[in-house]
Amino acid sequence: MRFPRIVQPGMKGFGAFVPAARPGEWAVTGAFRFHHRDPATIQPRELNTFRHGWFGLETFGGAALVEVAEIAEPAHEELGRRLAAYLMTEYGINAGAAIEAALEELTFASSLCMHPLKTVLALNREFNEQGLIETTRIVA
């Protein structure tokens, strides 16, 4: 199965991510961090993460770029458990809802990886009249 893996936490033109993810960790887009937010409440220190940040599943930090990589099923299942635990802790949702949300996030992240292995992807995120919109683009 293909899945996004962080290749570069920060990059010129993308600014800093606080906290920063580490190269090699698996990632999702992490839009769930912003769906509930009023765009006017996003603080200046959060703007880079909002606009371009992939969400690392080890550090729970941000990163600018991911690559399409191959992940083994046991590792993918562990990511689901880890993300569900994070959602329960950080957002106070019950286990069933957290597992469902984590699986949806993992499925979406995997769907972005229908490119050759090692394809590098960047993320752009914005609010508009339709709500929160995410797009990815191939960097290399």
C-alpha cells in the first residue's frame, strides 16, 4: 500500500513548522486540526502549518513535503491506532468515533499516493466559501 512519508520538515518558502515532524515519519494531511476553526482565529504562528503542513504521525508535528512510499499493512494498522489515540486525547472523542475518523484520514492520505514511488508532494490548504479546501501538487 502507498502512503505519504515525510521527506523534509521545512523548506525555504514554506517557513517553520511548530512543532516540526521528522524525515521518514508517516504523515496525513491533518485537516481535522482546522475543520472546526474559524479562519479568523488562526494565529500567525499557525499560518504556515495551516497553509502547507502535513501532519506527522510520530511527532504530531508539521512538514512541508512528503514522498509516496510503500507501507506494510502492520505499520499502517499501527498508524490507525496511534492516530485514534491522538484524536481521543486531543479532541476528547470516544474510541469508536476516533477509530472511524483515523481510518478515514488514513484512507484519504493513501488516496493521494496514486503516483510512482518517491514522487514528492506539497500541500496547500485554504478556507473559501465552500469551507476548508486542500489540494496537493507534485513537486518532484
